[in-house]
Amino acid sequence: MPAALQVKLLRVLETSTVVRVGADKPIDVDVRIIAATNRPPAQAVASGKLREDLLYRLNIFPIPLPPLRERGDDVERLAEHFLAELNAAEGKAKQLTPAARARLRGHAWPGNLRELKNVVHHAFIVAEQELELEGLDETCAPSGEGASSLVVAVGIPLAHAERQLILATLDRFEGDKHKAAAVLQISLTTLYSRLSEYKAS
């Protein structure tokens, strides 16, 4: 929120009045404010992005929201919610498998809710009927089994680098296009299209 707007909000909270644009008389208001932030408020104050007096006014009853990885069964419930929205929009009845649910619970979710929504959406696109989320394990593995690397020369055209990555990923999964598409986070249609281009060139 811009600093000038923070001053106005603080004035409303302190006086319980507002002055409409073009008016000169204050109007009494009785409101409750629910404020949210994606950064620690104390840090925002220290960096000058949040007024300290406004923080005091807003911080009457703080409700810390833990990261997704600490919210237990919420991960599954949220995944089901996102999947239900996609099913309703597309007229489908796709489902999460038990293995997919286990992967949801075992993932660290560094991207929190946005990452979960993206993962479910991507899996919905590539799945025929059941969402396995197999690519989630591969995408998140930092090293060891399930992880591999590809050396790409600096300066080569982006299309060439993309081709190397797609073919290497396909080889990594022994030709399984569903798994390769899931890890690459592209649709099967896009993968088939790329492979057709490579075959023709």
C-alpha cells in the first residue's frame, strides 16, 4: 500500500470517520479491518514500506498462517478444491490417485499455494483420468536418484537448448511421454508437436 494511502487508512482507524471525495463533512463508520501480508510486518516497518503506527493499529489480533508444508491434510483438501474447479470448468471427472495424495503430503511446497495450484493444473492437463503427480517427485529431487543433469553450451539458440532438454528428459524416462511432459510442465499436445518438428527437421 502506498505511504499516502497508509496515512489515510490510519486516520480512518483512529477517528472512525471518512470524508467522501468532493465532500467536506466526515461520515461515521463502523468497520473491522482484516489485513494480510506476504512479508514479516516488522521487516516492512524497518525497510520503510509500512508505517509503524499503522502496524500497531492493525496488529490487534494477529493470525499467523503456517506454510503449506506444515498444514497437514490441508494440502489434500486444497488440491481437491482446485481439481474440482478444473473438473467443473472442463466437464471432466478426473481424480487423484492414492499415490498422488502421498506425493502431495510428502512434498515441501516451497511455492506454497501457488505452487500447489500450478501442480494440480498441470497434472490435470496431462492426465487422461487419474492424476498421478509422478513428475512432482522428479521436479523436486535436488540430487541423487531421480535427478540428472544436462550440459548446454552457452550461446546456442534457445530452440536448440529446448530440443536437447526435451529429448534428454524423454530418454531419462525411457520414452514415457506422460512422465516427460509432466516433468517438463508442458502438455502432451505440446510434447508431440515438438517431437514432430524434430522428426521433420
